[in-house]
Amino acid sequence: MDRREFIKSCSLVAVMGLLFGCRKSELLGDIASQFSVPELKRFEDEVKLAMSRAKKSLDLVRVSAPGPLKIPGASPVNRFGMAIDLDLCDGCGKCILACNLENNVPLVPAEDATRGRFMHWVEMRGNAPLMCAHCGDAPCEKVCPTGAANHTPDGISAMMYKRCTGSRFCGANCPVHARKFNFNDAQSLGLARQFNKEVPLRDKGVMEKCSLCLHRLQNDRLAFKTRNPLSEWRGRGVKTACAEACPKNAIVFGNWLDPESPLARLAKTRILYAPREVAALDPSVVFVRGRR
Amino acid sequence: MDCHRLPLTEKPGIETLDSVLTSAPDHPWSHKRFLPEHVVFHHGVHASAGVACSDCHGEGYMKNHYGGEKFDMQTCLKCHRGETFKEKGYKPAATYCAACHR
């Protein structure tokens, strides 16, 4: 075999290999939706592990009831938020599991779990659930280079996953570390499961956090506007997954600007608190304790 | 009353249709959703806001030509900003990200 023939056969083998590779990747595309999915038991166990590793301190300061947002284009009638009743909450952690199943929050690999790096949108802090406060003056949105973290007119600090390029500036700028970064490709590692078809799974390299069950609000808004195209939507009757799952009804979801909302009614008779870190940032998700 | 189960006429087409329907599977069609998972679109809202079918789907469906429409975010946004259909007087609609994305 001379030199020319040798090179020829080499390149032939390379081309064959390439072609075979292409065929394989096409095949992979077909079965991409059939990645192995984890058992429900693993999600339950992860929540238990996260609960056992929860930080004990939650430093609360008094805040006043959230008013209309101060951002341009804000809705004068809607500002969604939540209140967590610390007199009722016993820290059972059912809200964490409910949130994970509702929003398809992925598991983390064993190494991350031992370090306490969970993807949970709700976590236990001082025996009470802590999630994104949906600050009216959100520090995370100010540093987002792509506009993926932005505010809706009705007070939700929303996250557009497809716009996120994973700079993680928002996570660094969040004082309560409510944002979680997808370091792992959970779907191909078999750590993600789509329990709820309404919520898309997130890709690797994307920041995620509590969305105040945005999909539920969107669905309700669209259904309401279909039935009553002329009246104003106030988000009545919508509940987040955590509020629904709470056995003590300690989590109250509602509209701060709607006097009929259970949230606004609760705030009239109770004292509102927020974590010290976000208290000055006009949080929409607050804690209540004691009566006034 | 079981009118719809009886062959109403002697036309051979009716019998053919009946025999095909009895042997048909429950869902003889396969529906493919082309809308990405992270996009929300609700036909009802647009219909109740007074948007006509032909505004987005063209005139093709009136001649039994279905499919082939190409939609992208610009199509949606132009109308939501009130740039298209000015003569129809459609009101500008929501243009914030989370109105249509999740």
C-alpha cells in the first residue's frame, strides 16, 4: 500500500465514521423524549434531606402592606403576592414537595445533595418556607444582561428561560439566594420529570426560581378574558401549588390591591414581616405573625 | 330517537361511510402541536376580543385549504402593539414577556 492509498482509506474511514455519527444523533433526537424518569419516591426523599439540612435562622423585620408597583406600566389593580402565616406554619415541608411536582423542579446529583445545593424553589429557613419575595424593586432584574428576568405589570418577577444565557448575575445579586442555577442537564441525567405538562422543563445553564405559579395565573387570565372580554381580571380564585398543599392553610395567595382578596383581608388584621435582606426592596411575599 | 344511527338514504356513499366509521379507531387523526412548550396561545381570548379567523389564518380555510400558516413572535407582537389591522380598530394588547411565555 503506497502513501496515497493509505491516506485515501483513512479519509474514507473518517467519512464513514462521520456518517454513522450523524445517523446515531438522528436516532437520539427521536428518543430524546424518552429519557429515564425518576420515581416520585426520590423527590420525596430529596425534600426530606433538604429539610434536615435547612438553615435555622430567619431574621424578620416589620414591613407595611405592599401597595401598587412603582415600575412603568404597572397595573393599578393587580399585584399578586403571598403571605405565610407563622402562627399556623409548623414547617412540615409539604409546600416544598407540592412546588417541586407542580413546577417540575429537577432532582440534583448525589454530590450536589451532600453539599446542600438543591434546585427547590421553596426552602425551609428557620422552620418556615422561604421563596422568592417578588420584590417590587427587584435587585436581580437590574443586573440581567438579556432581560430574561423581568417584572410583569401585575407584580410577578418573571423568568423567561429561553432568554436566559446563564450569566448568574441575578443569583449573585439576590439577597436571599432564591434563584437556583441549572448546573446539570437534568433531563439527560435522568433527574427531571414532567409531572405537570403546563410547565416546561428547564435546560442546562438557565436560572430558575419561584414564579408564583405563573402558569396558573396565565391560564386563569386567558379563561377569564374569554368569558368576560370587557371586565377587569383580578386573579380571583387562583391559588399557588404551595398554598393549595398547606394542610394548615398557612400560605395565603392573593392580590394585594383587591380588597376582596383573602390576602388583603388577612393583612388588615395582622402584622407583616419580611426577611431583613429584602425588607427595603418592597417584597410581595411576606410573613405574618401576631394580631394588631 | 336514533336517527343518526340509521342509513337515511339508499345512496351507496352512506353505506361506505358507515362501514368505514365502524372500523375506524377512536382517534383516526393524529394532532401535532407546533406551538413550543414555553409559549401560551389561547384561541378563545382572541375570538372573544373580536379577531376574525382570517386575520391570522388567511382566506385559505374558506376554500378548504388548511395549514401552511407561518407564525412567529413578530406576527404576534405587531398586532399586540397595534401596528397591524389599524383599519379594524383592534386595541393594543399585552406585550410583556410573561403574558405569552412561561
